[in-house]
Amino acid sequence: MNKTINQKAWFFVIPVFVLVAFNAAIPLMTVVNYSFQETFGNNVFAWEGTRWFKQILQSERFHAALGRQIAFTFIILLIQIPLGIGIALTMPKKGWGVPVCLILMSMPLLIPWNVVGAMWNIFALPDIGFLGHSLNAMGFDYNFTQQPGDAWFTTILMDVWHWTSLVVLLAYAGLNSIQPAYYQAAEIDGASRWATFRYIELPKMKKVLTLAILLRFMDSFMIYTEPFVLTGGGPGNTTAFLSIDLVKMALGQFDLGPAAAMSLIYFFIVLLVCWVFYNLMMKNEAQS
Amino acid sequence: MKKYKWLVPTLYIIFLMLPIYWLINMSFKTTTEIINTYSLWPQKFTTENYVKIFTDSTWYMGYINSITYTVFNTVISVAAALPAAYAFSRYKFLGDKHLFFWLLTNRMAPPAVFALPFFQFYSSVNLFDTHIAVALSHCLFNIPLAVWILEGFMSAVPKELDETAYVDGYSFGRFFFKIFVPTIAAGIGITMFFCFMFSWVELLLAKTLTATAAKPIAATMTRTASTSGYELGLLAAAGTLTIIPGAIVIYFVKNYIAKGFAMGRV
């Protein structure tokens, strides 16, 4: 659409601008403020320069949390994106199955995050939970509160349960926007199922899939509530992802300076990755 | 091969329903039964967990608090986002692209980063422990989302609609509310759905910004888990009840969901 140049449009944006600035800029300035100072309580501060940033960037605790975070995000993207596409491809296209699938699949998305954690906690408990009990009955030695490997497995399974539907819904919407003529042409050409997917469906889903990856990256990188309720970051620190570690530092130990510095580094990483994706997405949009 | 296609979504849905079933199963058991026996369905069926929630004000007020701030937030987000999304979809203005990306960055900000400053900020303006504080703090991620979704829907409406209305002598306000808003009603529905959803499921900020008067149901649940032992039955019943508002909302917007996602903006 060709847009008119109109500087008065700013007036329309003012309410949003004020609300978000009020919410984002002021707290963010507080964080920046803390990140360069040492606090002695009672509002006494001393200038610390970049000390906290250096400390965080060199601390093993931060490296470990970042490593866990990257591993977690990478694994869930690797599972959720292909699985989501696969389910979307096999979903019914018309009839009574469509609303049934849509409603049931959206359910996990609308459950408060701590309820998701609590639900998976009682679902996975080795003695009284269905998952834990079944795995132990099958002969696996499963206990997610004590074994790091099991804790990871449960956290990842929970996230797959919680968020794959988002990928499914996005991919499904992308598939639905393909005109039947494309499929007819493919059939006339005698294209295989794989070729149809590779050259028709996948390119048409590119936009929604970029969005799905972007959203899943952002949200999994910020994950806090679900693993916090499920495992509390344990056993030990093995499932303490960045947000869990950060909240522990800021609200638990009240190390405001290092926590603020960590917040900024954290935010910067998310921002950087999202900026790259956003540009990719806008480029795609401009092409289509 | 084609004959067994239905198997994949069916298995997936079964996988989705299992933990939910387990939660509901637990909610109809007594806590003693949960701890002592493993069973696929309640041996001694009881509704006492639900009775407790509906008669104890700390429990049911939690629901009322959660719904209150979620509704506040949805109304504020959509009301503020409507004119902004219109501006982004129709006009070019100084810094529009930067502003749009800046808005989106707030959807990307980890809430954990904002928890402490929010607590201090809302305490200093005497809004701590009010519904409006939670509603305003959720604007952080819901307004950018609302602007993003609405802009997608508005851009799909041809500009000729605006021009014809002006030629017919409509003022901007009358055009906007009488013609434009009804045209994108589906989009507004979707936007409200997502604002409701993200405000309903968020806990970190809601918990940080409240103590007693506006405490969300989700926070009430975590408290009960730690103080009075581990009342699993009660916890399960409370959890089951938090699924219901979401299920109702999904039912109403089911026809729009696919369409909303098709816009590629969520």
C-alpha cells in the first residue's frame, strides 16, 4: 500500500508511545542506573563504572546459565518446528475435524504458566504421576527431582507440550493460504509428495515459519515460570536458565549491580538475534 | 499412507490432553488418596476441593483479581493500539519504522529484567498491589502485540474505503467508528483474544506487583503449595479452574483464530 506522508500521524501514536515509554523506558533507566553503581542501602550509591559488566562477562555462573539457555532454546526449536510442520500437514482441511483440532490444540496456550509447571510436576512425579509412574513401570530409572538428565527431559517435554501448538497453528494458517491450483499443477507434473512439500508448501510457509522461529526463540529465551515451578532450577543448578538465575540474583540475593548488568547483557543478546530475524522477515515481506 | 493421516493429529491431541486429564483426575481426589495411591481415576470421588475454592474468599478472590486486571489490560491495550495501528498502516511519518521496531523490542524484553524496577517504580507512585498496576505493566508486551496484529488487519483494508468515506462527507471520527472499526471487527476480536491470553498466563510481573488486594489466582496457588504442606488436591482443582476462562475464550474465537494467524501477525 502506498502510504501518505503525514507528520500529524504522530498524534495517533502518542497514547501507545506514552504507555510503553512509561512502562519500558523508566524501568530500563533504573536498570542502567544500577548497573554502573554499588548500592549500600538507604539510597546511597557509589559509581562503579563497568565493573559489574566485566564481572558478569567473566563469571562462570553466567557462562553456565547462558550455555544452558542456548542448549535449551536450540533443542526445543529443533523439535518444535519440524513437529509443528508435520502436524499441520496432516491436520484436516475441512469438516468437523478443523474446529475440534483448533480448540483442543490451543488449550495449552491458554493455561497460566505456573499452572503448566504445576501440572507437569504432578504429571511427572515418579510415584504418583502418570508419566513418572509409567516410565518407572517400564523399567526406566526416572526421577526428575534428582537426576539432571531426567529434569532436562521433563522440561523439554513440557515446553514441547506447551508451545508446539503455536507452530502448528502458524504453519496451518500458512498452508491454508496456498491456492488449490498449485497442488493441481504439481499433480499434473507428477511431483512427488516430497517435491510438493519442498517447492510449494515450504516456500509458502516461509513467512509464518520465520515468525514462528522468532516467537519461539524469544519466549524460550525468556522462559522462567514453567521450569521454576517444575524443577526450581534444580537439581542443583542444572535447569537454572538465564531468567531463573537472574531473578535469584536480583530478588533473592539482592545483588542489584551485577543483576542489572546481567539484565542488560541478556536483553542485548535477545535484541540482537531478534533484530536479525526482524530484518529477514521484512525483507521477505518486501519480496512477496 | 493417506488412510492413516488422521493418526498424527490424534496422537498429538492425546499427548496434549494427558497432563490435563491427570490434573482433573487429581482435582477430584482427596489429598490423602493422591499421596498414598496411584490410580488412573478417583477411587473416592470428591468435590470438596472445588467447594473449598468457591467458599474461601482468598481463593475465589484470586480469580476475580486475575480476571479484573486481564480485562483492564485488554481494554487499555486495544484502545491505545487502535489509533496507533491506523497511523502505521496508513501514514508515513518521521521515525515510523524505528518506532515500530522499538515497540516490538518491548515484546522481546525478558520480564525478569523488569521485575525489580517495576516493583520499585509502582511502589513509588503508590500503585503497588492494585489491579491497574498489573494491567499497566502487562501493556509492556501486549500493546506492541496489539499494534502489530491490528496493523496487519488494517493494511489488508484498501485505502479507497477511507477516501470514499471522506468524499461522502464523513468526518474522521465518524468514519473511524462507524465504518472502519466494524470492517476490522474480526481483527479486533483476535487482538483482544491474544491480549487476554498473554495477560492471563503471565505470572512473574503479576506476582511481583501484588501482595494481597490484587493477588492473582496463580500466585495464590504458589503460596498454598508452600505454607500448608502440599495440598495437591486443592492445587489441582485451582489449576483446573484456571483452564476454563481460556477454554471459553477459545470457543468464541475459534473461527477467527486460523484467519488471524493467516495474517502472519501474532
